[in-house]
Amino acid sequence: MTTLTTTNGTTGTGPAQHTDTLGRAIRLGISRIGYELKVYARQGDSVFFTFLFPILMLSIFAVAFSGMGNLGAAPDGTGGISWAAYYLPGMIAAGMLLSGVQNLGVDIATEKGDGTLKRLGGSPLPVISYFIGKIGMVFLSAIVQAGLILLVARVGFNVELPTDPNKWLLFAWVFLLGVITSCVLGIALSALPRSGKSATAVVIPIVLLLQFISGVYLQFTMLPEWLQNFASVFPLKWMAQGMRAVFLPESFATLEQGGTWNLPWVAIIMGVWFVVGLLLTRMTFRWIRKDT
Amino acid sequence: MTNSDSVVSVTDLRKNYGGVTGLDGVTFDIRRGETFALLGPNGAGKSTTIEILEGYRDRTSGDASVLGIDPQRGGIDWKARIGIVLQSTGESGNVTVQEQLTHFAGYYPNPRDINEVIDAVGLREKAKTRIGKLSGGQRRRVDVALGIIGRPELLFLDEPTTGFDPEARRQFWTLIDGLKADGTSILLTTHYLDEAAHLADRAAVINGGRIVDMGTISEIGGAEARVPVVRWNDGSTKREQRTHEPAALVAHLRTDLGGEPDGLEVIRPSLEDIYLNLVGASRADALTTEAALA
């Protein structure tokens, strides 16, 4: 070790010169996005379980059911869509949920447990910058993930993608609202595990259960009605429904509850969960648990 | 607020956890540019005190002021003026030393030069190594580097050299000497008495949530505690006597015994002896009080 030089030192000159401005918070938030992405990409397990998982599941389902003919085909075997095409919207919805809820729920609970948040809480990093970093990281990884799922579906399984710009507009708002809702719910959920070590044990079962009852792995209309109603309380069912409206033919709308895509409710339920997540985050998030 | 020259001012600080008393009326000041050590056994209240001053814990009662601000209400600007080295943390460490320091430097209005700090903590060869791959002592140096990157006016060091080998500890002392020369005020907690003796201008010994003594390192325990002790064996019994004139006592013994006293020692109490006496005495007091109350 060498000693530190005293050049350009302003030690002991009273209050710091900068002020706590929104501009500074946003600038630091953007620098957090790069930092978070770097840390995320270097964590092998979370990349696998949140980033690559839906791609893997799409491939498994597409291959497993490939011998069963098309869904919704005419009696003579023509028409309908492949199983890969049928599973595509569900996997995109699952990716949105995993990138937000599972990734942030586990990540922030772990950071709470291992002292990362305590260190940040003692530094002049605004809380809002921390959230900008997390949410930015989720958005960028979710966009790349959705792109990869679409690429694998198109190139690997020859799924026809929509050409109507209105469908892509629909995709954009369902995706944006879905991912931001997942983010705030993930942050809120991170308050639940009592330690960093228990984070995956608390978060993953919730996320997995939702995927099974929300029409991601199992055809939603196969489920008993009471379970459909129960699943309809949670946002994933509506994310998946919104994505089905983007990627499935119009004729499939009749398979939905009520026989329509019901897009207004897709927006309303996700919007309500976004507000709930935001309020829970506001109430529960602390840099550290004081006095434990 | 007592004194505009104080960077830390604490008056009758108390902290209860449930029904348990963690701090029982702690009062001290740290002057600007001073290095102040809090000494005490585990559970004495060192970390509770330092965490209240860092803004991590709320006090039950009493007054606290850090750089003129109540740490319970310290905002972003206040945090930019302090540096915190926590007790060891277990962060995943997926970034390199250089990446971590560069990122944290961005939080501060007037950070130190990153390369200078890396050199100062002796991690030049490890600058491009991920923090998770460093040894415990090296990670601790990263903690110290992060504590000083923002050029703090006041640095909190909570047991900074736990797990260091003797050489690393010496190097760390050199680093702290440099910070002191730079005018940084420092609040240090440590188990190592030699560390406090080397680094601190003043120290307080805390035990059972109370300060049992405070002063410069040469004053701690009082003059009486530094009186040399002469020990010898009188037949099978061990004898000892405190005296300001040990040579005279030894000469006297030699005459009395008619020869060389058996097992003769002349001991000047070290800081450690004085400290152990202080902590032991305050424990005995506490036991007596408890017995009286029972």
C-alpha cells in the first residue's frame, strides 16, 4: 500500500457542493443499468432460470407435441396452427413474468441479505437510481429475451409471425405494461423472504404455480372453471391472453373465457397490479431492516 | 450541537432492543481531524454506536450530531461527506475491483482518483480480478477502498482489519496514516489494542453499553493503572506489589532475602493489561449492582 496524495483535496470544506437533483438521480440510474446488466450477465444461474428458461420450454413443448398435428385443424387435417405457434405467446408472457418478478424478487432479497443494500444505503445513491437500474436491466434483458423467443419460433419452428402493424402495436403495450408490472411486483415480493438464502425458495414456487394456472404450460380452457377464475385474479393470465391476441389467429378468440380477447380487461388487471405493486414497494422497501 | 469543531457529537446516547439495553448513556465528541477509537469486548455497544452514527439505526434517546446533522435525518448530501467501512459483508462480487470502484466513484461529487486508491489499498495486481475471487483480506481492502473513494470528511471503520495478517495490518495502518495526514476524521472500532495505540489520538473503552474510560491512549486507565508491578516467588507463594520505584523494591527484596529473588519480574502494564483491567472492573461493578438489585 502507498499513501494517498493530498492533491485536489477539498476535505473539510463544509457541505458538499452538489444538490440532490432529479437529473443526478437519472444519470446515476443509467449508470446503474450498465452495472446491473454486467452483474446479471455474469450470474450463470439467473441467466439460465430467468433468461433462457422460456426459450428452452418453448423448444421442449414444440418438439414434444410435434407429432400430434396442428391445433384447430379442419377434419381433413388442413389449417390450424402448430404447437410451437400455440405455445409462443405463453412463453413470451412467462419471460415477462420471470424477468421481472422472479429475477427482481430473488435478486433484491439476496442483495438485502448479503449486505449490498446496506452498502448502497450508506452511499449517496438515491433510491430512485437503484430502481432505475433494476427496471432498466429487466427491460433490456426482457426485450432481448422476447427477441430470442421470436427468433427461435420463427427460424427453429417455422412459426408465422404477425404482419399487421396493429398486432405489433398491441404487442408493444402488452409487453411494456406487463414488464413494468412484473418489475414492481418483483420489488414488492423481495420484502417477503426473511433472508437472502430463502429468496429462491419463496419466489420460485409462486412464479411456477402462476405459470401452470395461467395458461402458459397448460391450455387455459382445459382448467376447471373455478381455477380459471382464481388465475384471473393474477396478472400472468392476462399477459398470456394479451400475447395470444397478438400471435394467434382471430378464430382462437372463441377459446378464451367469454369468447373474446377481452383486451380492456388485459389492460385493467395489469394496471391494477402495477398500482398495487407500486404501493407495496413504497410501503415495504428499505435499504436495510432497521433494528433487527 | 456542542462545538463547531466537532465532527461527531454524542450526548447521553441510549438504545434499547425490546427490553434489553444496548447503549446506556454514551457521551463523547470527535474533533475535526481526530482519529477516535472505540474499544470494547463483543456486544459492548461499539457497533450499535457506530451504526447509529452512520444512520443505519435509530437511537432510543439522547442526542447525536454527525458533521452537524442528525444521522437519523442524513440525506444524500450528508452521505456524500462520510465514508463507511462496514463489518465484513458477503456480496456476490461479480464485478472487478476496478469496475466496482469506478462505479462507486460516480456517486460522489469529488471522488479520489481510482488508480490512486487501488494503489493505496495495495490491490494493483488484483484491479481486474472479480471481487468474489479475492481472499478475505483482499475483499476487506476493497471495502476500505469503497469507504474512501468519495474523499470523505469523516470515515467510519468498523473492525477494519479483522482477518488481516500482521503485514497487511501494518500496511493498512500506513494507509490510515495517509488519510489522517489528509485531514480525514476517523471513528474506528477495533479489538486490537495495538491498532488503537498506533492509529488513535483518543480512545474510549465501552463495556455493557457504557463508556468506562476515555482519553488519549497514554491516559486511558489513569496514571495508577500504569504503575509497574514487581512479582516474585516467596517460597511457594507468588507475591506481587505495585510500586513507583521498582528498582528500590527489588534492591530491598535482595537484601531481605539475602540473595536473588526467585521468579523475579518487573512489569509495566501494557495497554492491553490496562484495557483488560478496565473491562474486568466494569464487569465486576455490573455484577455487584445486579447482586444489590436482586
